[in-house]
Amino acid sequence: MSDERRPGRRAVLGAAALGATAGVLGAGAAPAVAAGPAGPARRGGKGRELPVPAVIAHRGASGYRPEHTFGSYQLALDMGADVIEQDLVPTKDGHLVCRHENDISGTTDVADRPEFADRHTTKTVDGERHTGWFTEDFTLAELRTLRAVERIPQQRQQNTIYDGRWPIPTFEEVVKWARREGARRGRPVWLHAETKHPTYFRKLGLGLEEPLARILRKHRLHRADAPVFLQSFEPTSMRRLAKLVDTPRVVLLWEASYRPWDFVESGDPRTTADLITPKGLRWISGFAQGIGPLLDLIIPRDSEGRLTRPTTLVRDAHDRGLVLHPYTMRNENSFLPADFRRGTDPDAYGDVFGAYRTYFETGIDGIFTDNPDTALLAAEDFRRSHG
């Protein structure tokens, strides 16, 4: 998901599906902790219960470490996060790597590498012009020479001490890491993988779905009970993956007026507002098991940034057997609804526990967060108070 309130820069914090029925994540799986009001029964896979609400580490523990690094992923797992998210983009030679965007100008040290100065260029991605360095112009071997840096150093200066410490991971490396960590802990490590800009990359001959499916099949994660969620802001990407693997799928949803880029390219006039109607949710349920809505689609904000009344989206999605993992919660005032900001420093922490409680009360199945430790405490509080 993105901090910027612009569709083209969103990094899908999207809500992953936990699987609404045994058919989603494996018959015989143990039922998860009871959900909030109106929620269908949730199940984990391979006997591993997933709590409700579940904590999804947004790009790892990105509130404390540079995002999409093994430092961020490992910290999130050590904190106890239920699911770890990856955003997937391709290299020039077709490998899937974990980056918030294909523009790596702000998340790596590429600008300081004179050997790559000639790769600096301007591209139009999903209708927006971006100038920088892009993963599709680098081979994997070249990308491996780069190091990750903090994406928003002005707000998270404390994270910059880790700049340069970790390389860019491939998705397959993350899968192997998750398997090792799962064996060590005696339970599966759940992943949540997003295809970024799939229509754009398919036009470049770098389709994301096929290589992703190959990795899933290679590691036996292509079945309905696999501890992996797939997600995208482009519904057709999930429909394509539904033909390749049985791994649970989630459609991410941006602002109400937004048209998914695959819809723009195909001439489909529908917007997010159409997809969150009962009719739209019924259509999504034909190829996906969940939705990942922007938090504002769950509880809108008024002109002053304060929360208003919840919409019927949670109830309507649950009625279609879909689970909801909205995005994104962060501790800093600048990201919180105005009701929960404290003081005047935008980078100081606000009343984040109050915000979590308000969102959990709507019956959502989980939430994406940059701060898994905070979210885990909030989820514990909520489950305790709801018996």
C-alpha cells in the first residue's frame, strides 16, 4: 500500500484472504479464533490456526526496518506477525523480486551507483509518469549489487541506520526462508504476495502470473491449503492466477472512484464503487476468496479527516463468503484518522490502540500494518474483550 494518496503509487497493503471455508485453505484445517460480528468461519491451513483479527506485516516490519528486506521480514516474524507481505516486480531477465514498486529510486542506493547512471529514465506506468531507475532495466545479477534503504527517511529517520545493510530479495528466496523458519518454529510461515502493475509488465513481455505460478508449484504452494495469499489491484491478474494455481486469492481495492488499470486498458467502465456493491462482490467471489479494501472503504473520513459511520462493506463481503484484510495501519499521527492524532508532531505516535479497536469492531478479519508489535497487542486486547 502506499503512503501517497494517489492510485499509481499505492503499494498494496491490500487485505489478504484468510480463507472463508475449508475449501479455501484445506479441508480438515482447525477453525481459527472466533471472528467479530457477522464474520464467516475462518480456517488456517495445514493445521495452523490463523487468529481473527490477523496481523499482516506490511512489507515486513517496515515501521522499524527498510521495507522488503530480510531484516524487515525477520523482525516481523520474530515479533509474532501472522502473515508477511511481499510486493512482486520482475527483473529484465524475468526473476521476481520484492520491491514496493518497480521504480527503485527511493528504496535502494542505485542513485549513488555511477555504473548505473545511464539507466536513469522516465516511464509511464499505469498512466503516471515516473523518472528514476526501474527493475525491468536490470538483470537479477545487477540488482543483487544494490542495497536497500529506508523509503521515507524524513518520517522514519531511525530506520536509516540500516541503510545499505540488506540486498533486494527474490520471491523464491523468501519462500525458502519461510520454509526454514517454519521448520524451526514448527508451524507454517504465511506469506502474502502481490502482483504489481501486471498489465504494464505483460505488455513488456514480463508477465508476472506465470513465473509466480512456477515458483508456487516448485515449492508445492499451489494448492488451496498453502500458507500463501495472492493479491492484486488488477482483478484480471487474480482471474489469470485462478487458472494456474489454487492458492487463495484477494482483490485489492483502492478509492471509490478508482478504475483498476486492467479495466482502463480493456475499456471496462467499472470503478471500485461498482466492485464493492453486492453485485460486484458476487463477481469477485467467482475467482477470489477475499478483498483487501482501503480502510476508508470500511469507515469513511469526513472533510477534517475524522471517522464517520462504517459502511456495509464488511457485512456485504461476508455475505458473499469473502474475508477482509484492509490496509494500512501505522503508528504515526500523519497516517491516523484525525480522531486519534495526539499532539502536533506528524511523526509522533498517536492513539493507535483506539484506532485499531474502532476498525476491529467492524468485524474485519485482519489488517495490514507497518508496526506488527503494536497491532498484535491491539488484536490481543480485542479478542480478550470479545471473549
